[in-house]
Amino acid sequence: MIRVAIVGAGIGAEHLAGYRALPDRFAVTTFCDLDTARAEKATGGDPAIAVTGDLDAVLADPAIDLIDVCLPPHLHFPITLRVLKAGKHAICEKPIVRALSEADALERAALAADRQVFPVFQYRFGRAMQQLVALQEAGLAGKAFVASIETHWNRGTAYYDIPWRGTWAGESGGALLGHAIHAHDLLCHILGPVAAVSAMADTRVNAIETEDCAALAFRMESGALATSSVTLGGGDDTTRLRFCFQGFTAESGSAPYTPAQSDWRFIARAPTTQDQIDAVTQAVPEGHGGFAGYLDAVADALDGAPGREVNLAAGRRSIELVTAIYAAIRGGRTIDLPLAPDSEFYNGWMPPVS
């Protein structure tokens, strides 16, 4: 049984639901937030969960194995470092850090503490994504040709009533960082690493500091090409992905927050037959998706099981892609990956303070 403290009662409430779906693997014992009334509401008044506003006490508690950091982005790196120094494993919401240099510092701290850090990749987990991976493993995909991603969500002025949102200092980025990062992770999860990216971004929807619209083009290491369209000015919240392989096309539904759990279409391309495709996809069992599926993978990793890539190295790759995207926007040019430690953006993508 892994004993957990959640720090931050915003997205932390959704994490709690994921833990509760796995009662044989996790026990959430503590919920920490400066606003203890908000934390109490997030727990639903569960008497088994202690509510506190004292992070120091949480870090010092020997009964806690894992601390789940669900705070605003500018706090992720310093608080996760404190978690490691306290001898705890850490889960950290996106973005796990705000610079490649911070990712490398976090890796050194994790090694020194002999503890693991888990970036949050809940979008990877769901039956549809398992079906797509199963088709690849069965050899039915063949060469990847192109992919397209739409992250078209609706965020109005009320969303930015929380002061740190829409700011570089607080949120560390806009729609590319806070909204499209998961869809871009799915792109890489299915097609492998990005070799080059070009991008344009603008602020067109709300009066904020950060971008809320973007258009991106990727060349993957495999040679496949991909595009991503991002806006916070959609009429509703829609996430849509489409992958065209030599053997079939995979097309998601439009569920914004759980694309891997929606029903996908897998359309055979000759000489692959639809019967071959259906035989593989129908054999994939139902399982935990979203946060529960992700946390199941975290528990496996803590038990020493390999695979499913919910590790810090995967988090670093995500941050490297974000860094390259902002570098491409800032410089108006295509950026090649991987980025070297002497890159001008190694220490962060944040714009210079004027």
C-alpha cells in the first residue's frame, strides 16, 4: 500500500478520484492546501484523510511515501526538489519544470535521494490508446505517414480570474503549455521523438500575456509529418487526433480531457483488411483509464515493474519539446531536436523581463 499526500486542492481533487479507483494500491492519508476549507471540500469530508495547510509537516511525516504536487506551475520545481530531499517519491503536474536545466537538476536530486519522480501523463491511458499500440505491436501499422491534432478549447475571461493564469510568471506559458501539452505527448507516444518543429503563436482570444492560439508543424525522427492546431477560442472543448499509417488510419473521438478513453475509428488501408484490424482491437480488454490508469502505472513502477514510461526521462522529453516550440516561435525558424546544453533556451523558454 502506497501512502499518499496530495498538495494542492485544484486538480488535486481529480487526482484523488484516481487514487480512490485503486484502493488496493494507494491510500491518500493527507490533503494539503493553504486554503484548508477548499481542501476539506476536495476530500468530501473523508475522515480517513487529514487536512492541513502545513507543507513542512507533510514533508516531515514518515508515514507518507509519495507526495503528489498539484500546485501552480512556478512552484513545481522547487516543491518537487523539497519532496525528494525529504526522502519521498513525487508526482508532479504539468509542466514538471520550466527549463531543461531544471529537469536535469531534478534528475540529479532524484538519483541522490534514490527516489522516483513521475510526470503526469494521464491522457495516455485508456482502451483506445491500448488498441492503437496493440495494432502497432501486431505489425499492422507499417510506415507512419502523417498525423494531425486539434486542441480547440473554450476559455473565457472567467478562467483567468485566478491571478496566476495567463501570466508568464505564474503559468509559465499559454495554450501550448497548459492545454496542448498532453496531445503533443500522445503524438510522441505513438510516433516517437520529434526531429524538428516550426511554430507560430498569437494572443487572439483573451487579454492575457501568454499565447492562446498556435499552429505547429513537426517532422518526426521516423520521417512522419504532423500538424497541431491550438486555440482557446473554440465553441466547445474538443481534442481530436488522427494518425495515418501505411496499414490503417486511426481517428479519435472529440472528448477534450479523455481522448484515449473515447471510441476511436481504426480504418483499414489495403492490403490490410478490416477483419485484421478488428481482430486486434476487439481483443484489447477494458482497463483503468485517465488518472486511474496513470496511477496504476506509477504503482507498477514503484513495485519495480518496467515499461509504460511514466518516468522523469519521459517528462524531460516533454519539456524539451515545449522548449523547442517556444524557441521556434521566438526565433521564427525551424528548431532541430534534441536540444544541446549550450542551447540559448536550455535555461528556459520564458521571455526576457522588460
